[in-house]
Amino acid sequence: MTQTTDIQIQRGEAWLSTADVRPTRQRVALATLLVGDGHDSHVTAESLFAAVCEAGEKVSLATVYNTLRAFCAAGLMQEVTVDGTRSYFDTNMTEHPHFFWEKSGELTDAPADQLEITRLPEPPAGMEIASVDVVIRLRAKSS
């Protein structure tokens, strides 16, 4: 079982308060795991569920999914879909690209200052581009 510190819990509670999210016991536990160390994180619902169980909290996987979606709806994090079957949740809300490491299944931030998008297609009539998500898939070079 992993011990959390008071400062980690305070960071989690403060993060929730920035979006006026009610700090239930389960939300605080998940928020603490997401931002308590002071760094942005990329998690899947399953990896966060494993971490919360390891921390000794009683939270169901369904609650983890629902809470992550609520955090996204509140503007605390964004969902990054890597393929049709796998979503990651990112606490870094700035516009930035991601690396997806195919072998390990890890998602990490890619350097935004090295990405240049020079032109986008015109959106269909009556529509506007809301955002552009860039996921760069990585694998080891073949010898």
C-alpha cells in the first residue's frame, strides 16, 4: 500500500476546486493520484484503478471511468484516444502532441515546439475546427 502525504492530498483538493468539482472521498483519492506529485500524468482508467487499489482505497473500476469523464467535462483533463479501443487521460490541458510507445503502450508528451502544422483542410460548411490532436506512434527501428 502506498502512503500519500498531506501535501499530495492538498494538491488533489486544490485541483478539484479550480473547476468547482465536489471533493468526495473517491474524487480526492483519484485527484491525489493524478496530480499529487505536482506533475502532469497520462493514465488509462485501468492503470488509475490499479494505483487507487494499491493505495488502499475502495473504488470500483466503473467509478474510476465515471470520475475521469467528469474530470474531463469539468475541464481538468483531456481524453486522448490512441485507437478505437484505448483512451488515455491527460492532466496537461495545453495544446500539445503525444508520443505513443507501441511496445509498452505508454503515452507521453512530445515537444510541442518541434511540431509544425502549416495547413489544415477547410472544415465542412457550418463547422469550425475545435482542436487538432496529434499522436505520434513510435516503435523500435528494424535492424
